Amino acid sequence: MVQPTRRVALVGNPNTGKSTLFGALSGLAVRTGNYAGVTIEKKIGRLGRAQSPIELIDLPGTYSLSPRSPDELVAVEVLTGDVAGEPPPDAILCVINATLLRRNLFLVSQLLELNRPVIIALNMIDAARSRGLKIDVARLSTNLGVRVVPIAATKREGLSELVDALVQTVESTTAAKESTTPVQPLPNEFYRVRDRVSAELSRLGDVGYRGQTTFPPISRYLVERAILDIGGETEKWLLRNFGQSAIAIITTARDELTLSLGELSDVECQHRYAWAAQVMDGVLGDSPGKPHAVTDWLDTILTNRVFGLLFFAAMMFLVFQCIYAWSGIPMDAIGTAQAWLGDGVSALISPGVLRSLIVDGVIGGVGGVLVFLPQIAILFFFLAVLEDSGYMARAAFLVDRVMSWFGLSGKSFLPLMSSFACAIPGVMAARVIENNRDRFATIFVAPFMSCSARLPVYLLLITAFVPATTLWGGWVSLSGLVLMSMYLVGIVVGIVTAWTLKKTILRGETAPLVMELPEYQWPDYRVVMIRVYEACKAFVIRAGTLIFSASILIWAAGYLPGDHTRQHELQTQLESAGDAVPASETAVWSRELKTESARLLEQSLLGQLGHAIEPAVRPLGWDWRIGVGAIASFPAREVIIATLGTVYSLGGDVDETDEGLIDALRRSRWPDGRPVYNVPVALSIMVFFALCAQCVSTLLVMRRETNSWVWPLMSFTYMTTLAYLGALVTYQIGIRL
Amino acid sequence: MITLDRLVPGQVAQVVQVSGADGISMRLREMGFVPGEMVSFLRSAPLGDPLKCLIQGSRVALRGTEARRVIVAVS
């Protein structure tokens, strides 16, 4: 008989090794998704060992079940079974840090109130032992009334015992759920009032909640939160769904309880910690345990005024150096594979629409996506190492002050820094920021940091048009200065944007920075590998499918509607021409092919569009060709080089160091004979690319990370407007100097 | 009685109260800042903010504005 799947929710404080445990239990077989309307990720692993398979639902690390944002409310609702269409989990697996037992019990006291089967994984038991902490696990289990399994997740110790306990728990509880009396750490008076409020709320009746006509039996725990969390998310949720009458009931209950028990926020904490003290009775031996000396010693150095900042700078330099240095080889390999595949297909298929679609559209498009993969893998490798080792929290600690000047916090630093390599991992890395206003501001600002895709554009134009002079006794080259100012343009605009956002649409109370600085540890290579794998997978699958479609669209717009017969004839002639045909003749053919390709592009939808928008780009100093390049580079900025290459009769295969393209740009003339390009035009193009949002991948990742189209659309509009204005000002000032 | 941000590095004090009932003060309580608990001020970041404390065996970084909510008694 096939057993139904059991569901186990995984919860725990941050820095308890929860992700290590999740990775150890479920490996790479993880499904991810989103809960409707919120940004938290739904991560589900599978434990196939038991007769009845077990699904492991990973919830974000949290210090308590007191929801303060829609995301946190969803996490609580998953546990209480209030998510529409999802039954409550069959059991809750709570990971606690053995070295910080008492504080971790705060969360446990809330979990036990849910009255669902709970299993405690007492993690880092090895660290506790080496600190001289003697934990009586049996006693702890008796005091708590639930199973406690000591484990060391990084060493894979105690995991089979934990799985056994999980299997037994989910299988034994299938018959009788909610039969035992729940743990009640708060005063009896409180629970009496809570149950009365539950009853009163259910009498509110016909309010049309989720298509039902009567008040649903929302869990008593949520009613408890609504009473305790003044101005919290549960209260807001009640107001949205049931109106003022529900709030009136809550307020009456609060007044009554405050009168008899005192300030509710104090009451909750005092009773939960008092409960924790009772649970701890007889659990710890006499030794209070040594503090982690290595952590304190490292902190003296790594957060030191001088050495700490030097180390921080060196670390950041190392990360970016590696992203540039290490990604070169795999990126070239992907480029080579792409060319090889394109040539292979070209050899098989004769010139025509199908070949162009496959080679220029499909292979070119997919290659354009995959080429970012090495950078993402390397960055996420470092992110995972820095985070798992405990250094990331120190980095945030060091730079928090500076970031707070722009309305952000220390946690925004690394996502923004990463965006200099590529905004995509940067936007993804913003997940570590808990505060949504800070997170959205960071995501919005990330694309302003000059990513590596802009570099080819800068290099091409600087090489072609910036004179190779040096300043200040030959130490500084003008080209280097121009390049640096392009990076500065992005940084300054980014800072101003962040500051403006935090003063306007993302205004609100300053996000608190109350952040645990975990103990240093050797990063667990499995956790690191899983993070890299997941980041790559998410990027390739979700963004990749859409970039792929966008690339094909651009290809079609550049290919249609012209008559390509002559172009294909010439291509066939050139390819079948052996040594028998003299070189002078093939040269004539290839010249004609280039002219023909350029003519077809000019007549294509893309070319027509270029001519249509020419009046709009003329004030920037651009001709229709640059306009076409800017439009065609919507999928990715560096596409402009290939587009310009095609436009200048060179075919699509020109890269930034190709003298041919540089010469073509220099020789390019307006109909009246003036050169198209000069320094102001080149600067205007560069400023445009520094500020524009020409990167479908970034916009799609933004959509995924914010779970809404609002942010990517706003980002595109804002950045394009700024880019246009920036280019306009640059050109208009430039020609007047 | 003074607030946590007024301690000097290395100084130990006892938490008397965390003022406020909003999200930030609740977060402080969850992280161990409760009356009776001993807190030691370890150091401040190179630019003076945030501060690093030791509470209930864990190291916690918090900004001066948050630290001002924690009232402590120096013995």
C-alpha cells in the first residue's frame, strides 16, 4: 500500500545550522517555489527513506513566531495550517543551537503552543562538548515533553537517529492529532481571554473570507499573536479581512489583560524566559562553559579600526579579482562551445531562415545567458563561504555606518558590491536583507553599479575615441580616468537613488540593525556547493527561458521582413568555394555579402524602428545605427557591439578589440560628410549604457526576487529615462566645450 | 541607571528594562535582552556605530539608536 506523503516543517533561529541540516537531510533533491503574494521562498526537500515519504519544508530562520511582515506571517501560517489549500505539517522539526540553549528555547516555547508534534534537533552538540558544556539530553527531553536528538550537522553525527525519530513521530501521530494538552508558558488568565476572543471573532460571521461566508476557525495561535503584537502583522491581517469590529475585540482584550497582568510585551518575554529557566532545570552541569575564544580573538583583529578595514578591503578585492580572473576561462570556453556549435549547425544546415534562427537566435541567445553562469557560480561560492564562516555579519558590522548615510544598512553592501560583476547575482544576494524596504531599495539600485557587461562597450568606445594621452607626469592615462568616471556615474546615481527611495516610496521607520554575530567556523563544503548549485539552477531555468524568448524576438526583428535570397546565395557560394576559386573573387563575394546583410538589417523591423526613433536620438548625437544598437541591446548591453558590427557591414562576429569595428566607427559619416563619432558622442553612448536598464536577465531576476512586475517595470522606466537624460546632457555639454 | 550605548568597552551591566512595545524592542527581547540578564559591551565598529555586545552567550551587533532602548544598571 502506498503511504501518503507526510510533511515536516523545519524551523530554527538563524545561525543554528538549519541550512546545513536541511542540506544533509534532503541533498540536492529540492523543489522551490513561492508563496502567493510574498517574497519568501518555498523550499521543499524530500526524505525518501521511510515507508511513508517525508517532505521537509524549510522555513526562514527566525528568533520568534511573532510576525512583523507579510513574509513572516506566511511562515507562521504554514506552521498553524492557515495557508489556504495546505494542511498543517504533520510535525515540526526545530533546530536549536546547543551552545545557546536558553535563548533558543524562546522560539521553542512558541512552537509548543501550536500543539503540533515537535521534535528538537539539538545541533552543534560537538561544539557544546568542546566548550565543556554538559547537557543532560534525556532531562531536557523530559522537561520539554518532546523528543530531543543531539546532532552535529556539519559532521553528519546523529542524523540517522534524527530521521528515525522523525519517522516514528509522523507515523504515530497520524491517528490522534491535537490530543495532548498544549504547553502554556503564559499566565492562565491570558489563555482564558484568548479563547474568549477566538469565540467572539468566530461570531463575527458573514465577512466573506477566502470565499467562505463564516469566520474560519483561524488557529488560536494567530489570535494570540493578534492580541500580543501591538501594530503587528496579525493585527493588520485581521483589520484587512474582518474590519474594525475585529480590532475592537482585540483592543478590549488587550486593555483587560494589561490591567491584570501588566505591559503585554513585557509579560510575554518574562513568562517565556521563566518557562525556559524551568526547562533548563538540571539540564546543564556545573560548568558554565568557556566562551568561544577563537571568535573573540578573531573579532579583535577583524573588526579592528585599521586591520579590520584593511582585511575587509583585501577580501572584497580578492572576491572581485577572482570573479574576473577565474570566470575568464569558463566564459571563453562557453564562447568557444557556442562558436563550435554554431559552426557545426552551419555545416549541417544550408544558409536560410532555419539556420539563422538556430545559429543567431537560439545558440546566440542561450550562449548570451550561459556566459554569465561562471560569474554567478564564483560569486555565490564566495558569498556562501563568507556567510557560513561567520565573516559576512562582520562585514555588515564594519560598513553599516557608511551605508546608513544613504538610508541603507550594512547588509546591502555585499549585494551592491557584487553588482559590479553582474547585477543578477547582486539582486539575488539581496535575499540576506530581512527588511523589505532595504531589500527593495538595494535591488533597485543594484543595476546602477557598472557590471562586466558594460565593460566591452566602454572599452570599444574609449579605445576608438579617447586620445591616448597621459596626465600628471604619465602616471594616469586619460582612458583610465574616463573608464573610472563611468563607474563613478553609476555609483553616484545609485547612491542618490537609494537615498531618494528611502525618503519617498520606501519611507518608514529606520530598519533596525540588531544582528547576531555568529561564532566563526570552517564553512561546510556541502552547504557551499548546494548554494552555488541552487543559484546556478535558478538562474538558468527561470531567467534563461525568458531571455531565450527575448533573444529570438530580437533576432526575428532583425531578420524580417527582408528578402534574404541573395544573402543566402552568397553565403552558400562562399562556403562551397574551395581553393579553385581565386581569393580576389571570394573577397568580392564577402564584400557584397556584408553590404547585403547591412541593407537587409536596415530594411528589417529593427532597422525601420531605428529610422523611426532617429529624431529622438539625434539630440544625443546618435545616428539611426546607434539607435538600432541601443534597441537591439535590450536583452543584454554587450549585444550593441555585435549589432554595430552587423550594421557596419562586418557581419555579426566583431568583438571589442577588433580593429575593423574601431576603424568602421572612426570612418562612419553623416550624409553631409561629418564624422558620426567624436568624443561627445562616444561619451554620450557610454553614459547611456552606464545608466540604462538594457538587460532582460536583470529585470526578470528582479521580477522573480520581488515577486511582482512593479519593480522591474519601474526600474526600466526610471533607468531608461535617466540614461536618456544623462546622454543628452553629456552630448549637449560636450559639443559646447 | 544608564542606557546600553553609554557603557565603555569591556564594561558589564545588568539589563533593567527594554523600552517600547514595537517590533524593534520585541526583537531585542527575543535576542535575549530581558530584565535581569547580564550584558557586556564588547566594542564599537570602526566608525563608532554599530556596537557589539555579549548577551546570553551570543554576540549581538546593534546600532546606537537601538542600544538606547536598553536601560541597564552598572553594579
